[in-house]
Amino acid sequence: MTESSTPAVVERADADRRYEILVGGQRAGLTAYRDLGAQRVFFHTEIDEAFAGQGLASQLVQQALVDVRASGRRIVPVCPYVAKFLKRHDEFADITDPVTPEVLRWLEAQLG
């Protein structure tokens, strides 16, 4: 079985405050967040080099945002990849909040 035919699975890892995408049981990437009230602030997305070019980042972000909607939260796309994804997928526009200086200051304090 080739890598590309192995289904990718997205899981929310609450303890690590991130969503992970697994391919064949191996973590291929993640998108990290912090929660500010009802807002889920996404600040970093990465895909391991070994898994690059397979469309995993968009699959990961898509499923993470679907989960955010299902949980009744809102999206704040500090992460450039998430922001770019949202520009191409306006089905999430109704639950997306702007990145504000206040959110950025709060996030910086969270991340230390």
C-alpha cells in the first residue's frame, strides 16, 4: 500500500491544544490553537517534510474548522496558512473573527 492510498485521520489533541493529522498511524502534521472565550485562535500549522505535497495541510485545516463549527466556537486565523485557507473557503466566513491587536497581545502572553 502506498503512502497516498493510506487514509489520513484528523484528531483533536485537547491536552496539546492542537489538531493532528495522522497517516498510517504516524503524525504527519498539526495545527495549533489556544482558546480565548468562544474563539479558537489558530497560530501555527505544519506538515512534516516527509508528507509534503499530499494536500494534508488543507485536509487538516478543513477538518479542524468543521470541528470548531460543531463545537459552537469561532475561528481567529492568526496562522498565515489558516488565513489563506479561509480566503479560499468562504463557507467558514460566518464563524471567522478578525485578527486584532488585542488577540495578538493575548496570544503572545499565552505562548510566553
